[in-house]
Amino acid sequence: MDTSRLLRTSGAVLAAAALLVSCSKPGSPDGDAVASPAQHGPDARPESDKATKPLDPLPTAVPAALRPYYDQKLSWRSCGPKGFECATLRAPLDYAKPSRATDLKLAVSRKKAPGPGKRIGSLMVDPGGPGASAINYLQQYAPEPAAVKARYDMVAMDPRGVARSEPVRCLTNKQMDGYTQVDQTPDDKAEQTKLTTAYKKFADGCKTRSGKVLGHVSTVEAARDMDIFRAVLGDRKLTYVGASYGTFLGATYAGLYPSRVGRLVLDGAMDPSLTSRQLNEDQTAGFNTAFNSFAADCIKKRDCPLGTKSTADAGKQLSAFFRRLDARPIATGDSRELTESLATSGVIAAMYDQSAWPLLREYLTKAQKGDGSGLLALSDTYYERDPDGSYANQMFANPAVNCLDLPPAFSSPAQVESALPTFRKASPVFGENFAWAPLNCAYWPAKATGEAHRIEAKGAAPILVVGTTRDPATPYPWARGLASQLSSGRLLTYEGDGHTAYGRGSDCIDTAVNTYLLEGTPPAKNKRCS
């Protein structure tokens, strides 16, 4: 069975926290101003912290120094599946000092609207990550209904530092294999040193291989690239569907260019007003909720590899399994053994989509009998490792973006240790992993250029924010938080499991989103679907 296809959702494989590579936007180490669901439950999030500074919009007039970028003409050529075209878009490496000598070459793709019906414009898509290829998503998966595809040119751009757009590279494939196996639940000072050494070597590799772009792959810069692409396509306003981290990218665009907002759909939303500590705690609780849903389903089945007693007991059995792997990894039929770290990432990968639950049951059963090949396959999907041993650049681009967007959550192992009780309370199974993961940004070679902020986008057209109540990667309170910040935010709720909601089987969600994209009419306020 193709695990990568099974685990594909309408969002990215990654969103906020990840193992070894921190996939949440790192924030300040002392950010506890807003209560997190890890502390008070998933529906306890207050409205956005009004003390957080809002993102200021950019001037509506295009600066003279940027005019050549906005006026460029693209040379389209056939590429990929039938009907798709590709081109290269120029953007300044540094928007403060645009120079042709340091321009970035960004990959873009499109498929023109075939009809029937009058063409509405371009619809840009981004699956998130950060670090997921928008072009791959567009050409392989973007499952917009025929009615939407018929009336929009479907377009995508790999953000700077990602995939085909000046990709960030950090480690060789062999080095990456070693990196993914590093123990991320250190039991003593020696293991802590091994973990921090791995983080430092990763960061040094990024600096050596990607020094040119490493300080210029922020979300703000990527959003500014999107505006150039919009203009070059000839669209007066941006129409956009972003999932997971793609919601942060889309919301940032709206904050910078509110007058250029067309129809924006932000599915599996992130809350930009939260610090990294808050984001990581929230996501720890989110994955705990997802695991409890999996466990509740599993224990109803006679062959559940985690027993049939209770969700709490299932969690204890999974934790015990991880501890056994920590002491003695098992064979996989590959040169790599299944370590605790690889098994954990495999289990987490299956939390993104409930359609992966049967596979997870099967692979856990096999692993308990000494065959770790199934969980290794899930882990490889999570890390975007191909069968030939090569890695996509998502796990390199991901921390490059995150460590630039906000300061690190923790600056030392001692700070992580002090936070461990909170993370363990949020998730007895995954808490330690999620606590140690964001420490990688403490050693990042490029200083953070962003900070936690609200996005209001005053004057923007209605923006549709979609949240799933039991989303592990982008917990539902984040969608509520973003919708409450946006001056024209409209919250659409899916009561269910999995990461993101659009295009994942809910007729109610799909009809609401499609009506908005085709007619410009958002759903009723606080509409809920199941």
C-alpha cells in the first residue's frame, strides 16, 4: 500500500511541531500570556491577546525599486502532467535592498481554466509545511471540484527556500538518516548533549549549504513574493486556498495587502498571535486529542495492539513500547533499525488522517512482533524520504522558515527541562518529544526577524477561516483565534477528526467553500458542519 498517498491530506504533511525539526513557529520562551488548551482544555482559549502588536499593512503603491519585478513577463512552458505550465518568477532576495545581482528565482506553475463558464481569475494554492511544495500539490493532488477548476486558472508558487525555489539544503541523505534517529527524549545529560550536538550540526550544515538565502525565507518575504506573482498574473486581487501553515502565509498576505484580498480560504488555521511556547503546548495537546480518538476506536477492536481496556491504558502501552525501543531498537529489513524516535514520528504521521488508523494498528502489531518495517515506512513518509534514500527539502526549509519567523522557544536544555511537566501533562505519550523539538532554533545561524503578532487586515473582503475540532496539527482554538483577529474573518467549523477539512469528505464544508470561491458569498457566521 502507498502510505504516502494514504497519509496525504488537503493540508501539508507537517504543520506546527515535528520531531527533531521544529515545525511550529518558534516564539519567546516566556510566552504564557494566553492560556493554552494544554492547560485548560481545547475550548478554553480566550480571544486574541489585544496587547499583541498588529501586523502593519504595506503602502498600497508599489515602490519604484520593486516596479521591475511587478512588470516582468513570464515565459511559460509545458511541464508535469498534461495541461500544466511552468515558469520562473524573479523576486528580490532582500526587499529592503532589491538588486538584480542577488535576485531569487522562484518556480511557479499553472493550469488554465478550461470552462465551461466564465473565467473568474487565478486561484493560488499552498499546502503549508512550511516547506511543502505548492507546485507538487497543484500538479498531483489539488482536488478542487470540477466546477472550481473550470472557472479558475489553478496556480502555485514554491515559496522561497522550498523545493524548486532556491531550496534550502542542510545535510546529506546519509547524515539526515542519522539525524532522524537521534533520541529526542534524552534520559540524562549525555543524551542531552547528543541531541544538542545534532541540532548544532544541522544548523551548521544549513549555514554552509544555504547561507545566501537562510536569512531571507521568512513568511513576510514569501507573502510579498505572492503579491508579485498576483500582479504578474494580471489579477487585481488575490484568490487563495491555503492549508495548515499555508493559512499563516495567506493571513500574512492579507495583513500586508488588505485592499488586494479577494476570496481567501484558510483551512486548518494557525494563530499568529501566539508564541512558540504556546504553539508547541497547544499542538502537544492537539496530538494527544488525536491519539485519544485513535485509541478510543482501537480498543473497540479485538486485535487492537494497545489492548481493549481504555484510552488511558492504550497510551500507557504505547509509551511502554517506545521505552522498549529506546533500550533496544528492532529490525526493519532496512539498514536502519526502528528506534524510539523513528517509531514516534511514524505514529505521529498517522494522527493526521483517520484513514491511516487501520495501517497504524497493523504496523504497531507487526512492530510488537519484532518487525518495524511498517512504522519505518510511516516515518519515512513523515520526513519525505524516498525509497532510494533521498530526502525532499521540506525538513530543511521547515526550520529555516520557523526559526526566522520568531525567536526560539527555549534557549537551553535547562529551560526545556523546566517545561517538561507542562508538556507531559498535555500529552503523556508525546509530551517530551514536543518539548525538546523546538530547542533546535536556539542554535540557528540566522537571527529571527519576526515576532508574535495579530493580523487584522482592516478593510479586507470576507476571509473564510476553517477549523476542525479535533485537528492534531492545527488545534481548533487557533482557527477561532485567527478568525477573531481578522476584521472580516468568518469561521467555518468542522466537527471531526484529522488535519484540515476542505476536500476531505464533508459535503457541508465543501459546499460552503465552493460557494464562496465561485460566488463570493461566505457561509453564515459560526456555521458548523459534521
